[in-house]
Amino acid sequence: MSDALLKAEGLAKAYPAPGSLFTKQRKVLAVDGVSISVRRGETVGLVGESGCGKSTLGRMLLGLEKPDAGRVIFDNDVMPPGNTRAWRRLRARIQLVYQDPLGALDRRLSIAEQVAEPLGIHGIGEPERRMAQAATLLARVGLSQQHGARLPHELSGGQRQRTVLARALATSPELLVCDEPVSALDVSIQAQVINLFAEIQQQFGLAMVFISHDLRAVRQISRRVAVMYLGRIVEEGTTDDILQAPLHPYTRALVSAVPNVRKPRTRRMSVAGDPPNPAERPAGCDFHPRCPLAVPACRNLRPLLLNIAGGLRKVACHLVAENEPRQAARAQ
Ligand SMILES: Nc1ncnc2c1ncn2[C@@H]1O[C@H](COP(=O)(O)OP(=O)(O)O)[C@@H](O)[C@H]1O
Ligand SMILES: [Mg+2]
């Protein structure tokens, strides 16, 4: 038995490269050997630039996408294949909140009806009590009965995302995967909505995977952070460690870009160059073409994700491994 609620082991997913339909089929490795675990009630942040594979990983964690390699273990059982009966039953325990709340809602149904809907689908509670339960759920996310009577387009973006959250909570899930849940919202209300997610996470004792391209959003809510680059995790640690002493040059650049962080002990850095293209993966370390600290080994040899600091952190960088040779051990 493990104390992880969710465990992903060596997940990989490739898609056909754009434009290769009629030529020799090239592949884009969107996710390449990612292992991650989430304990009950814990929030893990997943951060990285657009296109680095966060959504693909999120979909595999939920069983919405079949991995090419690796497996997902939820509550000590291997995740059943998508769309089977066993998987649909599991879906009550794992919910998804994604970026576009309008796309997630039915334009013709009232807000309260949509929050009540999963109760019907999963046969939860008495049918005549479901609208009352929906009202309770809406109140938990700060929406009134008046809001409940409206249609999605009559609410603001923030209110719609609150609705999606209420709907996700209807089945009392144990795990919520949130994929860029505030990225489409006005900057002025992003912090408010993240705070709501954090409150709900605590009240319900939920485990959460919180995905964002923005480290500012992730740090507000996550106890642990995993940093992704080109389909792989390049660093993982507690949010405090990641912010105060980032080790991977890419993480250092991400942290440098966050205002009002007590500046890390390391030198300020920025990421130059274009965001990486998974169709053109460089040899050696994926980050080396943009890394100001790259040494010859970085061009030839791919660094492994190693356990450091007694296993409390993981990092995939030759420079760090060189500095901590005795502590470095291959991470699982
Ligand atoms: N369904 C798909 N078909 C083809 N390529 C895809 C598909 N989904 C994602 N990709 C590609 O996989 C890579 C990772 O995408 P994604 O997981 O959406 O990254 P992120 O969420 O970090 O922006 C990108 O290059 C993207 O173009
Ligand atoms: Mg995405």
C-alpha cells in the first residue's frame, strides 16, 4: 500500500507532428516519461510554458487520454481504460476543471440545473433534493440562488468558473485536476478565484493537481511544484524550495520572472530564445539551446531526473548533479 492517492509512472504520449500527414509520419513526444504522485489532500502544482505537455499529462491522469507507455494508479488500483463502466464509476471521484468555463457549460441550462446534473448522472441523493443540494454547492463557491437561476452567458467569467467548480464538487471527488483554471479570467479576479480553489481544497480535503503556465498562480495554491519542459519534469520540490532556491536554470528563469518573490539565493536569469518545439527536440539536455550556463556535456548527454537533498527534491541538470555527486541518485 502506498500513501499516494494518485501515482503516475513513466507516462508518455506522442502525437503525429503537424504537417506530416502525407509525408513520412513524424512524431511529437508531448509527454516523455513523467512520473508524479499526489497524496490525499495535497495540492501539486504543474508549471511550464505553453506546449510543454501539461494538458496532455492532465488528460492522462484522468484517463481521458490513453498513454503510449506507463500507467496511472488511483487509490492503489490501475486506472481502468477510458470510457469503460469501471472508469465512468471512477469519474465521480476524479474531476476536471479546465480553462474555458463557457465551453464546459451547457448554454441552454440554468446554472443550478448544471450543478445538479452530476448528482443525477451518478445517482447521488434523492431526486427531489437535488436542486437544494445544488443551491448548497453554489453557496460554497460564493454564488446565490439568483445566480443559480441564470444561464451561463448571464454570468461573468469568474462566476462561470465558480459554477464549474461547484459542479465538479457535486460528486464529492477526492481529486481535482485543474488545467489553467484562471488563465482565461481577468487578471484582477484571478487571485480571488485561486483563493476560492485553495479554500475549497482545504475544506473538502481534496487532492489537487493545479496546472498553469504561470508560476504566480501555482505558488499561491500548491505545497509542491513540478516544473515541466518539453514533455519532461525537470525539477520538483516544495513550493518554498522552488521559489527560494530554484536549482534548474529553467526554474531559476521562471522564478526570476515572478514579481515580489523574496529573491532567490541564485543569480537572476531570464529565458531567451523561442519556446521549445517538441517536434524538434535537441540532443542532450532539452534546455541547453536556451541555457546561459550550458557546458559541453549538456549538448550531448540528457540529464536524468535525480533525487537530491536526501530525496526531498528532484532535478535534471548536469550542473547540479556535478555539485552534489554523492547525494545524487536516480529518481523514480
Ligand atoms: N490532440 C493532439 N493532437 C496533436 N498534437 C497535440 C494534441 N494535443 C497536444 N498536442 C501537441 O502536444 C504538445 C503538448 O501540448 P499540451 O499538452 O497541450 O501542452 P500545454 O498544455 O503545456 O500547453 C504540443 O506540441 C501540442 O501541439
Ligand atoms: Mg494546456
